[in-house]
Amino acid sequence: MKEWLRVMDPSFKVGFFGSKKKKKELQDEHFTAYYELIKDRFEAEIRLYLLQRIKKRASA
């Protein structure tokens, strides 16, 4: 997460030549990785919650 925040900072620099394109590519890459991490975590939390609810209803 720290790396993603660092890359998204407007003052972040990649290099001198083609830096806008490189910066955009790097930001997209980090965003995709962070999005996948959050998505996986969210799906795991939802599965766990639903599993607990199903078990609770089955035992009641």
C-alpha cells in the first residue's frame, strides 16, 4: 500500500525521457495490484460471513 501511495503522489518522478508514459504505466500497474489485493480480501470476507450464516441457520 505504501508503494501505491508513493506512486500516486503528484510529485512522484520516474525519469527524464518519456516520464509521463512511464509514470502512467507504473501507476496503472500498482493500481491493478492493489485492486486485486482488495478484491481478494473482500471476497474472502464475504465467503467467511456467508459460511458462518449458513452454519448458524443449519444448526438452528
